[in-house]
Amino acid sequence: MPPTLEDFPYEVQAAFFIYGLLPDLWIGQSGTYQGKDWAPIKSLLDIYQIENIPVVCNFVSDIQRIYTKDINERMERERKAQERKSKVGGKKYAHNVRS
């Protein structure tokens, strides 16, 4: 049976909670996911009275690294699949044209 969030220590649970509250950062033109905006993290940690802040922030950083890598790899696979589909789509005609 896979572990649930409750099976992890308090710091890991707090990291997932805080990570979920942070806003996402995307690069507009390319659509590349940059991770989370860390600007509000201090306020969130204070509001929710998170203990052991360095450890929680370390886990948030680990979560972000893994998620960012995963989402960008998935988007790259989807982009390549779209390219393949657009190259295959439609009929190609060859005409004998003489000048």
C-alpha cells in the first residue's frame, strides 16, 4: 500500500501544504514552468505558525525541484508528439510540373 501524506513527518506534511499555497511561475512565450514564486513564503510560514522552518523550506525546495523537472519533461513529450502529429497529418501530393 503506498504511503499517504499522514504517514510522513510533520515537516514533510507542512512542506506539501506550503508548496500548494505558493503561486506558480511560467515563462509566457515558451510556456516553460519555472517553479513556485517564493516571495510569500515567509508570510505563509508565519501565518500557519510552521515550526522548524529551515527543514520545511528544504523539503519545499525538494518538492519544487522534482515537480518542475516532471512537468517540463511532460510538456516536452507533449510538444514533440504534437510536432510528429502535425508532420504526419494531411495528404502530400506530388505533381509533375514542366516548365
